[in-house]
Amino acid sequence: MKILKTLLLPSQLAFILTTAITLAHFDVIAQQKALTSHERLTKAVANYLTTRLQSTQESDFADNINVSVTPIDSRINIPDCTVPFSFDVDPATLQQSYLNVRVSCDSNNWYLFSSAKVTRTRTIVVTASMISPDTVLTSSHLTLADVDVKQLRHTPFNDLSQLIGARLKYRVREGQPVQSNMLCFICKGDRITISAVVGAMRVKTSGIARQDGVIGDYIEVVNSSSNKSVIAEVASTQEVVVNL
């Protein structure tokens, strides 16, 4: 059996590609024209809110934002506007779940209020299974998941490596967000190393933690040699640092 192959000349290939791109362009235009003025305005409100909300995000924890705009009542007359519609939302309400946006046309003093529901999720570290109290965390205990920010009451974590070696204070179920109140890198009663930094010199001694703490926290520790208490910064699961 012979297989026939048709070879296209460069000019023929270019013509086919140009035709395909042109048809795709007209298809997009046709879809846009198929939207009613109410649908176009609803979509514009969603785009406006998404842009506003994204611009207010913190760099450390960028939320995944979903905006659902209530369809504009088809009985409302939307006039032709000779200038682009203006959108405005009260900045004080941007962290709320339900928002109202004022849509107006400056050329004819027309306006309406459009309502929207905002859902925010955040990609953070959660438990991969049920974990018992006093478990020292490893990568197998943890995974990343999108969590509704309304579930978060304490500082979450977005990097699994930040939590390796930390210890859980109590039992947690699978899929629970790992937050700062749930764990300690150094726990009360732990024997730790106290490093005192004096200029370029570092002196080390042993001590006991009087408080729980995660990395970056300042906790009370007792110098085992002098039996004196000092406030030191948690540097790792075994060391605190005192800057003198």
C-alpha cells in the first residue's frame, strides 16, 4: 500500500495560517457582539473589581481571588455612553466578602449599583494526614492546598521547608491549615543552646526554654550556668540568640 503525502508550498502554508488567524479574530468579535449590554457591563464590573483587589494584596501572601457579580436586571435600561463607564468602590470595604460597585456614565449622569461576592483562597501548607501531638514535622506530614482565608485565624505558612523540624502541640486532622499557634520550634522545657552575640564574637551556653516559640519569636530562656532568665530570639529548633 502506498501512502500519498501532499507537500504544501510556503505560500500555501502562509495563506492557510493567515486565514485561520483571521477567522479566529472574527470569532472573538462575534462572541463579544453576542453579549448583551447588561452582560458586557457585568463582565466589566468583574474585571474592575479583580484588578482593584489584586492591587491591594500583600506580597508575602497573594490570595487567589474569584469575583462573582450578580447579573444586572434585564429590565434596567443601560443607555449608550459616549465615554467609558466609570467604576467606583469604597476602599474601606475591599476586604469584605460582599461589595457594591457604583457604575456611572459621566456623559449623561446615569448610574447604578452592582453587587458582587468575593471569594479569597490562599495557597498554604496543610497537614497531609492526621498527626498526633508532639510529632516532629517532616515533608511527608505536609502538603500545599488552596484554603479559604476566612478559615485562617493565625499566621499560616506558604513554604513546606519553613516547618521541617517544628513540633505540633496537639492533634490535628488531615487537611488542616498549619498555623503559628499550632506548633513550636522550641517548646517550653526544651534544652537549648543560647548564643550570645557581642560584636563579631559569639559565645554559647546551654539553657532551658520557659516558653514556646516559632522562628523569629522572642521567648524567655534560663541560662543553666547562671540560672538567670533572658529574652532571646528563636533561631532554630535547638538555638536561641541574644544580641548584646
